[in-house]
Amino acid sequence: MIDNFDNEFFGIGIQNGKTPQNLGVLWRTAQNMGASFIFTIGNRYAKQACDTHNAVKAMPYFHYDTFNDFFKHLPKGAMLVGVEKASEAEALETFKHPKRCVYLLGAEDHGLSKKAIEKSHFLVQFTSELSINVAVAGSIIMYDRGIDKPRFIKAE
């Protein structure tokens, strides 16, 4: 896929999050790491004590009842990056983040839905023997986006 937009942004969210506490931690990290927006698919967000910065009020928050509704409303030019431990997923260590993208994480117990995996423009994973907390996984993805390594898919 080629990314030919000049400006960059990213959003991050969870599909069918298992525990509300994970959302608060992810939102706080998203605000600190420069996310443009946050979202949930399925289970709704509820105010969490661990979101001490109240990120849900500080940045755009979207909720979608279904994956189809979410996918239909992806921002123009944004590529969907599914985060999933799967054989077809690219290693985060070599992944080139799109300038405009939306990172989608699944719950620890079920991961992403089959439809989310199929519709993702990219699947990415990082080295981990077992699954990890979804807020930690999202934090690793956002940190990797911000570090100094070969960046972004360039228009040809």
C-alpha cells in the first residue's frame, strides 16, 4: 500500500475490550504518545480511575457498535493496522508505520475478530511468548511509531 498524504495522524482503539481498566491505561498512554483520537468497538467506555489525565475528554473519542460501522467510518486515507499475534503478521521491529493509520487491538482473551483481521491493511505483532495486556501492547505499538527508525511508507 502506498501512503500519498502529506499530513500524518493516528488513532488507536480496542475491539470488544475485556476489562474497562485497560481502556483507561490505553487512553492515558495515547494522549501522551500523540494519538489524534481513541475509540472502542463493542463494549463501551466507562470513566476509569487509571485514566488520570481524563484523555477521553481531552481528545476525540468514538464508539462503534460493530466492526462494520467502524470500518465504514475510517478516516479518509487512513490504513487499518491490526495488532494480532498471527503467522501472517509482520514483525513490529521491521514494520514501517503508515503516516495516516488506525491501530486496532483486540481483547486479551479473544484477539481481533476474523473480519477485523481480513479487513486490516496490515497485521503487525511483536515478539512475545504469551499474550500481554492490551494496554501494554498498545503502548508498545505507539512507542515504536515514535522512535527513530526508518519511517513510513513513501509515495512513489
